[in-house]
Amino acid sequence: MAIQCVHMPASLPSLRSVLAAPLQPRTYLHLIYLGVAFPLGTAYFVVLVTGFSISVSLSILVVGLPLFVVTLLVVRGLGAVERLFANLLLDTDIAAPAYPFRDGSVPERLRALVVNRRTWSECGYLLLKFPVGIGLFVFLVTALTMSLTFLATPAFYDEPGLRVGIFPADPVKLSQSLSVPWGDVLVGAELAITVSERAVDSLADALLFSALGAVLLLLTLNIVNVMAWLSRQYTRTLLGDPAVVMDWLSRLGADAQSRFC
């Protein structure tokens, strides 16, 4: 009988790194990168959708094709900007690609720009940054507002006229039951929790909310680092050199396979 053992991946963060996330400068670089995704994604979406829609609608006229080419050149320029941001804020090592449309005759340059796979991968990356940025914006605003507000509760909980606490519109009831058959008898247990209003009217309650805010902030910053790691892989795949990406994927697969015995 063969026994297989599985090693925990070395890439999993240690407890020390999880707890040290608020003290690491890279965490705040990641936070900046994710925070600007929404305004940048919105700008990219507006510029590219406007450029492509106008150029296609004017394709029967002389100005349609030049406008389409200009839009593709904007795509390549914005792709270079995104590579720079990723290298600075995500600590990637994406090299600047070759631009074959810089040399040759005009038809050769146009063909190199339009049929180049990198042009359209960068275009897809820029357009996807809009919905991704919306999701990141909602998460960051919600998580940071809640955690920082809870964390600062001792500073303002006793302000006159200010009501601090958790005030759901209706009590939230959570229940979980477990039943186990035992002969002809069904034995079970049920746990019911009701979450209702909880007002902060003492320093002890305020400190409890502050501790909860510290935990939420620590969790939020670690989620930020995880999202930054996912963004790093996503950016490397769409904006990096295909040969380098394939080599990285093969090394990643070999490393994952070596962890199983």
C-alpha cells in the first residue's frame, strides 16, 4: 500500500508575515495600486470605448481609419504606463516589449500594429481594469471605513449627540442545528444567536469596538496583499513577454509538482 504525503506550499504566508502586514511598506504600495485602479480603469474605458466607437462609425469616411490607428497607439502607450505602475508598486519585473510598428514602410507598420497579439492583450487588460476597479473600490471603501471607524471609537464615542454602535434595522437571527440518529431516537442540538442593537456607552465597549477594528484592519490589509499578488500574476500574463510568461508558468508548475511526494 503506497502512502502519499503532501507538503504545505512554501509560498503560504506565515503567521508572522500576516501579523506584520500593517508594518510592511509594500502593503501600502499595494494599497495605492489597488486604490487607483478605479479612476484609471474608468479613464481607460471612456477613452478606448469612445475611440473605437467613433472610429468604427466613421470607417466609411477618410478619418475613420486614422482614428482607429491612433486609438491602438493609445492602447500601446497606456499598456506601457500600466507596466511601469506594476513594476513600481507591485514589484514585478515586466520588461518593455518590442514595438515592431516603429520600423518599416507605412503598410508594414500598420500591419504590425493591428495584427500584433500584444496590442489586443493590452487592450483587453485596459478594458477589464474598469470592472475590476469598481470591485476593488467598493471593497476598499467599505472595509477601510468600517475598520478605521471601529478602531477610532474610543476617541469619539462620548461626543454629545453622537450615537455609536451597531444598529441593524431588524434583529439578525443566526441558527444552526445538528441531528444524529441514535437507534429509534433522533438526538440533536441547536445553536441560536440573535444580533440586535449594541450601543457603545462606556469606555470598555469602545475599547472592544477598537479591538474589533484592529482585527478588521489587519484582515483588510492582508486581503489587499492577496489581491495585489493576484494582480501581479494577471498583469504579468497580459502585459508581459509571452515567452517569459510561458517560462514562468512552466517553472511554477514544476515547483508545485515538486511539493508532492
